[in-house]
Amino acid sequence: MAILDDLKNFHSEDEFIHKFLVPILAKLGFSIVMDFHGRREFGKDLIIGEVDRFGHVCYYGVQAKFVPSVGKKDAHALIQDCREAFSKEFDHPQTGGQYNISRFYAVNGGSISDEARELFFAELRPSH
């Protein structure tokens, strides 16, 4: 459980995002990792991207939390984040173009309850 031990070293969501998530996403092969955390993020702390087999860039939104546990009450906020992330285009900082995400990921440095996970997917599956 080396990853769980590493998570104990972070003291904030910002540290978790920049010292854990960004490096691990780069190691997973995402060629684009953009920080949107803060104002005007519309549910997306990070935008990650990869080039598909046809040479197109696919963008995904990531909402990161760093709390001991995400429960049912917290799931409602994540559902709202997901809906906002899909509904609002983002401005690419290098190209200036506007793009939509095609996937959304919610991650937490702690646990996510079964009830929260079930509610999240039940609410979003019909539309996303």
C-alpha cells in the first residue's frame, strides 16, 4: 500500500493535485495536463488530454478532493461539478480555442463511500 502511505505526506488539496495527481497522470501517458483549479473551473480542477488513434486530442475533466472520506452528501457536489464540467467549454491556455471534455473523473485522496459512488453513477449515467 505504498500509495496510501504517500498520501499521508500531503497537507492540502493543492499539494495533492500538484505533487501526486499531476505526476501520476503524466506517468499514465497523458500528454496534456492543465491546471484549472480555482475560479472559473466549472467543475474541472484539471484538464487532461491524450491523442487518440486518429490523431485527435481527447480532453477529460478531473475534479480532485483531498478529504478523509467522500460521503453521500459530498456526492451531490461532485454530481454538480460533473454537470458543470460537461456543460461549459474550457479555454485552452496555449491555443486559445474552446473545447469540451468527453469524460469526467472524480478522485479523492481519501476514501469514497459505496453510497456516494452508487449515487454519483445513478444520477449521471442517463446523461453522461
